Amino acid sequence: MKQQTTMDDGPIDLPLPLDRPEPAPQCGVCAALTRQGAEAVAVGDYSKASDCNIEIRNHPHRGRHRS
Ligand SMILES: [Zn+2]
């Protein structure tokens, strides 16, 4: 059987907001981005949510592993 390439077949390019980075606890920028991402998801703007996640992940902090 030959499979057709459909959009329902493989979720390759879907920017699913499942892979959420951990925002730094005391970083206002990360907190704002987290909030923006959540709001974007709420309105179905997963592209923007993904952008927020990327920004959080790339946001530089002095200590990387704080808890
Ligand atoms: Zn930050």
C-alpha cells in the first residue's frame, strides 16, 4: 500500500508547546515570557507560544541550575 502525504500523518513541523523550558525563578523576563506563552496557548497561537519557549530557553542567566 502506498501512503499519501497528509497533514494528519506526521506531526513533524507542528510547534507543540509541550516542551516547556523551566523559567528562572527570579527572572522577570522569563516570568513575562512564560505568561505570554500561556496566553498565546490560550488563544491558540502556538507559534507565538513556541517562540516564547525558545526565548526562555535562550535567556542567559548567571546560574544555570538553580532550584
Ligand atoms: Zn530569564
